[in-house]
Amino acid sequence: MSDKFETATFAAGCFWCVEAVFQDVRGVDHVVSGYTGGKKPNPTYEEVSTGMTGHAEALQITFDPTVITYEELLEIFWHTHDPTTPNRQGADVGTQYRSAIFYHNDAQQQAALKSKRKIEDEKLWPLPIVTELVPFAKFYEAEGYHQNYFKNNYNQMYCALTINPKVRKFRIAFRDKLKNPEAYP
């Protein structure tokens, strides 16, 4: 990986939904769905789905900080999921769907704390934020069929009913951060 790129790791519910959002962001080089925050090495989707591994479905985002800053990624993170529901996003329930920021260094930790305070002060969400802020340890890439899920399964029912509305809302709210804003009405 080039020295110009940095890594952000976020958990915000189903990784299919979160991946679809961050793939559209200008300055994001690539996004990988996977698992982090638990104890079991090399977990499978089936194991993580039980809620017993301690892992969250998460994204590892490689980005160019000269194009999009970590703080801007955090802003997108806070606005595109509900950080007030413990272990749940929509119909997806369990510890594997918790909201978490896995910071990679002191600068990311401070930025995450600052952004969390800002969102709380702005009262973006009516309930208290339950997002975990924890040091990054290890990331396990999810199985191949989870990568680019929305792009590869656009017409699948979950994609059409759950992911597509979320992505549309994101594209409207963050149009100025899109890789290709002209592609979307």
C-alpha cells in the first residue's frame, strides 16, 4: 500500500449496507468487508452470525487523506447509521451489528472522540450515542461473496428494500463527497 493512503475501520450494522455507502466516496481507494473486535481468529460469517465470536461486521476503508479526511469519513459514519441502538441496525440484531469505531492511532482516537462530542452537541440523534471507540487490533476479511455485495446483487430483495434506500439518502446528503455525482439524479 502506498504511503499516501490511510486506513479507517468502522462497524455500523450490516457490512453490505456500509460498504455500499463508502464505495461511493471520493478519495476512498477501496473498501473491504470483514470482521473485527472479537476474540476468535479467522472467523467465518456463520460463526460471526451467532453473536458468540465477539466480532462485529465491519469495513476496512483505504483512503487518500489528501482527498477525503478521516474527519469527513467520521461525518459520513455518524449520518448513515443509527449510533444510538445497541447491537442493532434496522432488522439486524446482535452484537455483530453494533456501532463501533476501531481507531488505528492516537490521532484517529482524538478525531473520533471530537466528532462524537460534536454530534452529541448538535443533537443529531435524540437518544444517547452507544458507539464503541476501541483500539484496532485485527481485521479478518469476509468471504468473497460478501465483497461488493450491493454492486453484485442490486436486484436481490435485501439490497432493493434495505440497502438501496440507505444509499440513495446518502447520495443526496453527501453529493459533494461522491466520486461521480453526475451519475445520480
